[in-house]
Amino acid sequence: MIPLLDPKEIMIKDSTYIISKFDAISGRKIVTQYPMTAVPKINTYSDNEAIMLELMSFVAVKINDAPFRLTTKELIKNHVPDWEILMKLESEVLEYNCSFLQNGRLSNLFDDFALRVQQWILKTLTASSAQSSVPEKPPLTN
């Protein structure tokens, strides 16, 4: 297996993880597809899950003092206790690999992204509601 690139130990709750830099090809794929696969109706959850699995292959745990990469769903389930820690790990790996997301900018990016998605959903539902509404009285004709 390819060794971890520039590994860094991090602690989340009571667990220690080793995160690493992406290789060039994986990094390009993850950085360009991760945000878009999370948008509802553009892609399916399975697309986002596949990118998450690729991202998590750059996370390892120590077993017998050697890094062991989390390359499958089963390994992730065994070493990541819950979805909140998984999301925190994903965030940490993205921040570590993307200079434009460091120093807390990832949180701001996700906040902005969530606001834009919420606005898009509200606009879509409002337009849909207006089209499906039937007026109580038919329009007057002269």
C-alpha cells in the first residue's frame, strides 16, 4: 500500500487518528467532487458516499504502532464510533489538504453552502407552491 503522505496525528474525543495529504489525482477528484455530491438532487447519496470512502482512505489508526488506513466501510465502522466523529474527521482531512479551507474557513464554507442550499430550496418550493395553487374564485372576465 502507498505510504501516508505527510502524516499528522489528531485527537477527536478520546480517539487518535492519523490524517495525511492526498496524492495529486485523488486530491483533485475529492476536492472537485466532494462538495457537489453533497447537494440534493444534483447527485445521489451513493456518489457522496464513494467520495467519502476515498477521502477516508487518507485516515489511519495505529495498530501495533503502525498506521492502518481506513479503506473500507467495515474498517470505518470499526474505528469511527459515530457519524459526528466521521464528519469531524472528514472536515479535518479537507482542512489539512486544502490551504484555502485552513484556519476555520471550512466551517465558514459549509455555513455559506448550507445557507445557499436553504435559499435555493425555499425559492424552489415557493415557485412550486405558486404554480400548484388554485385561486378561490376564477379570474374576472370583461
